Amino acid sequence: MADIAVARPAATVVVLRPGEPFEILMVRRNDTVAFMAGSYVFPGGRVDENDRPTHGASLPPPVFTDLSAADEAAFRTAAVRELHEEANVQITIDDLMPFAHWVTPEIETRRYDTRFFLARMPDDQVAKHDEGETTALAWLSPHDALARFARKEMLLPPPTWTTIWQLARRSSIEDAFAWARSRPIVRVMPGFFNNGDEATLTLPGDPTFPEIPGWETPDETRFVLEDGVRWAPRKA
């Protein structure tokens, strides 16, 4: 049996801006990168050693209950840094609201332990993709993003699709933040199985995956890999 790759710490930021409806900032991953090439994702990336706070720094208590204050501070710093590097948006660690925790399945060779944060887009800034790791930037309402995905106009990884599905159920940015504050943050690592020739990922609430208390189960709890690149949501 092959060794299971270690899930490396990473952070991502779901930036919302006002509108009727509100919109989500998304960037398209370069086709040449090794992970999620060509997919539309939220800005983010790996936590670096330099993201860790200095020893003895005064830190607020963590929101992620499985992290120390220093570890959460590192995730927050990485989230702020990556958002600026990939989308030219400058915020502070205090602008971030933790709301989700995803871990890449053990079947993958590149794995990430990713903390998700919500943030508001500053009124006086303009987002711009970095033209390196990313090749495009889009502001999309949750419903528009799901519709574009359904028309096969964009790729969305399962955690991204699920997060957008959850946000599509919120009526405003204020409602989205209230929802994020009110729910427990649970660790979600999708399951995996082969159904004949189909590679399938599963989420909590699927018949093969017990529900997790506090988890908002989406309508579709399975993702089937199509054409080797597109994870398409399916009902169980």
C-alpha cells in the first residue's frame, strides 16, 4: 500500500462584495500548475513558516477549536498574504471570519488541510489577478457561478462548489456572516470509491458517509470525475 501524503496546511478566503445579489471573488488557476489546474477557486495557498507569529506574541483565542492560538494566527496571516498576492486585495487578519475546514482525500498525492475564511471586499480597492498562478478573475453571484458550472463553462473543485451552494442559500452578505457565526466548524474530508470506471467523491450525509452534526448537507453528496478533469455533483 502506498504511503498517504501528508496534508499540508493552507488557507483560503471567500471575499464577498455587496450587490443584488452579492458576489464572490474567484480566480482561475493557471493551466500549468500542479493542483486544480484550470479551476476557478477562492484566493488562497499554503501556510509558510514565515506566517507563524513570533514567540511570545499576544494572540486572541482561536476560533478553530482544534488549533492553538499560534496555529490559527499562521492560517490567518497566510490567508491575508495569499489574497494580496493572488488578487491584489489588502485586508487584515481581523477582517477574517473562520467558517469551514476541508481536508483533501487520502487518495490524492497532493493534499491540503485548508481553513476557509469569509471577508468583505474593501470599498476602496480593485481586485486584479496575479497573471502567474492565476489567469483570470471574476466576480460572480453564487447562483451565476453554479449556473456557469452547470453549463460547463468553468471548473469548480468539490469544496468550492459546496461552499458556493451553501452561500447561494444566503440572502445577503450580512446573512452569510450570521450563518458563518452560528454554525460549528467541522472537519470535512471527502470519501472516495470507484464505481466501475467512475471515480467518486462523497460528502457527509451521503449513504456511504455518516452525517456530521452541524454540517449543512448539500442536495448532491457525490462528485463523479468526468473526462478526467471535471468533478460533477450527483445525488446519491
